[in-house]
Amino acid sequence: MYSRELETLYQELREIIRTERGDSTRAIAKTRPLLKEVIDRRLIQEKFLRPIGSRPAAYLVYRPPDRSFSVVSMVWGGGQKFPIHDHLSWGLIGVYQNRITEERFKRVDEGEKAGYAEIQQTGESEFEEGKILEEGLVFDELRREDIHRILNPTTRPSVSIHILASDLGMKERHQYNPEQRSVKRFVSGYDDPEGRLHGRIIAGTAEHLINEEPRAILDVRGLVCPDPAHKTGHELEEMGSSEVLEVLTDSEDSAYDEIPAVCRSSGAEFVALELPEGYWRIRTRKLSS
């Protein structure tokens, strides 16, 4: 349940996304005062401001049914930072609590070699509470300036509120390693503000499956594509429409692509979580026999 103030703001955001879809500069200019209002009036619920321990927390504060934008609260424990990444959509970041540091990068290779990327740092800026970041996220398809990293340089938790013209946590983006000169896809996912989940939701729309007990657990860790997906498909064929299957895999391609594809082709709903231990847990259930 959202406050009347927030519901009004979300309606305004929906209208901005609808009317300014082709003009990110105008959309950003219209969105900025809305984000400032969220910060100045302290409109974010306390449950979205909670650190979770060993890594930054990413909470989905709001997302419309069409997933055209998202409002995300990132909570940075003392000294925590996120990997270098891009966004592939325009957006803004407002510092809600304490302060953050933003490191900005640009890609200098031609992008012709799979898995290879050269990036160079172009700047570093400190942002105090109440400030809004535009540079580094303001971008369109012809002006790629969206590669950055945020970190908390203090010992106290910091909070930043992100408004992006995408379902940010469920969008496949890119993560960069300048030392290894590598790039890989990633899905940042969403944490549970109620603290019930172990891991982040990274795919699927059937989040209710998280709380249901599986009839069977299929552990395909150690297997590589296409075996995890094939075994998942076979197991789904043997299950009834009301039964939940849990799949454990340490294959990134299986978790992001192949198992979700099998679930969809089998007429199954699913939700996938990335666990801190370095593997994925997927729960799925056929909607029809």
C-alpha cells in the first residue's frame, strides 16, 4: 500500500514515460523534481532502507504493471560497492541518506570481441545527501555514457534512490572488469525488504512460488548447457499442474536463458533467485496438465 503522495508521484512518472518515450533529455528534466520531492519529503518506507550485511541491498520500491520503469532503493553498508556496470536505459539517482561516491567510465574498444572490453575511468565525484546524479546515467542509444560504479566511502549505511526507464533489477545488462579487460552479462535482481529471502530475484514473474514447498528438487549443479534445461523439461513433463519443482544450477546460461525458456514452452510459471553461494534456485509450476 502506497501513501497518497507516492501514488500521485507514480502516476506522474507513468505519464512522463508514456509521453516522453523518445526523448530521454525531456524525460529526465521532468523526472528530476519528482525524485527531489521523494528525498526532501522522506517518502521511502523504512523497510527499503535496511542494510543486509555483506553486499549492497537492492529493493524494488515500485514498478508499474507494464514494467516500463522502476523505483529502486539501493542500501550501501559501510565501505560497500557495486561492480562496474551499465544501465541501458535513462535514469536518475538521488542520495537519500549519508553520501556516496560515483566512479565513471567509458568504453574504448570497438566491442567486436565477445567477452572483451576495455574501459577507462573518466571521473570520480562525491555526492552528499539530497544531491541528484545525472551524469553517468543520462544517456540515449547514441550517447553511451552510462558505465559507472557507486560505493559508500563511509562507515555508516548510505541509501540512494534510483528511477530508471526500465525494470532495472530484471533487465539483462553488462558488468565490466577493467583488470581482466572483460565484460559479461548480468541481472542485478531485487532483494526482499521483509528479509524472508536468501538471495535475489533475477527472473520470472511468479514470485509467490518462493513461499511454496516444492514436490521435488532437481540438483543439476556441475552440469553444463544444455543438460540442466533438458533435465528440467523432462521433470516438468512428469509433474502435475499443481506441483512445484525446484531446480538448482550453477550454470549461468541455464539460469538466465535455457531453463526459463523450457518453463515457458512447457506452459509453466517460474521465479529464479541468484544465491550468495554462487548458484541459482529456480521454482516452477505448470499452469496446465
